[in-house]
Amino acid sequence: AAGLERSVLPLVGAEDFGVQSRTAILAFVASFGAAKALANLASGVLAERTARRRVLVLGWLLVLPVAPLLALAPAWEVVVAANVLLGAGQGLAWSMAIVMKIDLVGPARRGLALGLNESAGYVGVAAAAFVTGAAASAVAPRTAVWVGMAVVALAGLLLAAGPIRDTTAHVRHEQAAHGSGGEARTSLRHALGASVRVPALRACAQAGLVNNLNDAVVWGLVPLYLAARGASAAEVGLAAGLYPAVWGLAQVGTGWLSDSTGRKPLVVAGMLVQGAALGLLAAGGGELVSALAASVLLGLGTALAYPTLIAAVSDVVAPRERAPAVGAYRFWRDAGLVVGALALGLVADAAGARAALTATGLLTALSGLWVARVAFVSRAARE
């Protein structure tokens, strides 16, 4: 659903609503990120207190009103508000999709399972970005977004409420077999505290935050950056879609690789490659060929880090603590959308898009160096 907005919604803000400030346009990313971060945080605790499938269905119910709100929005503020619902819905639904897959596999295949999940999700994001970018050349950009959103929301709800089965019993069985793990602590307070207190979880949290900080910049700023230099809506859609396409397809391999090589090398490499890609995007000045090359590199770097970070978080907690721990990690990660949209939007307004991209690239590389200094030790290895 979010992929439908990636290529054209910033253009809708500028063209349909006359919003000139990059910070104001990026507010839709900030509202999405804030709602998604909080929903992520709540999702793990809700999953332990109710059931995974119920949280999944609730997520898709929250997405249903987004299409009519986008279609009928009289002002940009309504679009921003619609993205609150989209973010909350995606936070609940995607968190449960992740947790339910982890429930079904053991630690030896955790990276592969996450790679498959994230691959399916971001290939969908890429396809939606391509399609809406192309459709915006033939119909009004806003129409392309809301029609696609309605189709996706209905399909997601029907699948969640229909054939998908709950996995709560699987994780309870795993916890019972865990032996020396002790009493699982599933409170929101414990999950958030551990994400700051435990070095490996803290390193993952900051890397996730920075990863989505740069994603916010690419999502909200790059379409404007390219369009300002003469790129058509179809070309913007190509650049916006290529990044998640590479990201999505490569995650199957990177997730599997992290199971055999370890999590940290892939995370460090991923953050450094993302930093280099953002530097190339800034240096290219909005020229299409360099932007496409940067999109490929950015997708590869994100594929190395994205599923691996969730697997690393899952490695260091007890089975019953996994859903809250993943929710806490995803809270910090998606807070990066808010920080990136607001802070880098201000930088772009003050110093230009190129300066914002350069600053983001440097921050991403520094994040990778932080991870390089921390030991990732799984709970199973400690016991």
C-alpha cells in the first residue's frame, strides 16, 4: 500500500495542493512514520495478549478508509491525516506478518524467512511505485494512488480474514521447549528498556532508525529532486521503483546468507553501501542515469541490512519476548521516517536537496561503523 505513494504523492502535494515547502510536503512521510512506529510498538504486546491473526486483521481494517480520504481530500492536511491510518495499519499488519513467519521457523532459517517476507513486501512496493508512476502519465496522479490503495486494502483484508492461520500456539510450544530461558517478560516497558540497555539491541535500533531516515529522504525528497531537473513522472516512477525492486529481490539471498555468515557483517556492509549510494545521488545532481545507479546501490545496501537487523533482534531474546522485542525495534526503526522527514526536510529547505542527501549519506555510513564496534551474540550461544 505504501508503495502506491512513493513515486507520485510528493508531486500531488506540489501540483494539486500547491505546497511549496519541502518540509510541509514531507509531513505525509512523518505522519505515516509516527503512526507506524507507535503501532509497531503496540503490536508485539497486543500479539501476546490476544492473537497474531487478530492484530493482522485490525491492521488491514485501519487501511480501508485511506483510499476515500485520498480521493476526497480538500487540503494537503487531509492527505497527511490519511497517512496516519496507513502507517498504523501497516505497523500492525506488517509486524504480524514478520512475527508469524519467525514463529514458524527455527533460528537456523530465521534470516531466510525474514528475507522472503521482506522480499515479497518490497517487490510489491516496487511494483506499485512503477505502476503509479506510469499511470500518472495517463491519469491524474491522485487518481492513480487512491484507486490502487482501495484495491490493495480490500485484497489484504480478505486474505487476513480468510485463509491465514494464527501462529500463537507455535511460539508457546517453542517457549515451553526453551528450557533455561526462564519466565518470559513481554511488557512494553521491558521491550523498550531492553532495546536501549542491551548493546546489540541498541546497535540494531540505531541502525534501523538511520536506515528509515534515509528511506524517508528517498521517498519524499528524491521525486522532487528529479522532477526539478526535468524528469518525467514515468522517469521518477522508474527511479522510485528500482530502489525497492532491488531491495526486495535481493533480500531472499541476503536473509539466507545471514544465517550462515552471521548478522553483523551484512548489516555493516549494508549501511556503508547505502551511504555510498546517497553520496552518488547527491553528486549526480539529479541526472537520471546516476540516479538509477544510486537506486540500485541503495536497494542492495538496504537488502543487506533490513531483514538481517530483525533477525539479529530475534536472536537475542526468548521466544515469548520476540514479538515485543521486534515491535520495539520496529518502533525505533520507523521513528527514522519521522526524524528523516522533518530534520532533512528542514535541511533541504535551508540548503537544498543535495545537501540533505549528502548529510544523510554521511550519517548512514557512521551508523554502520557503530554496528561494527558491537558484538552480536545470540541467546542460544549464551546459554
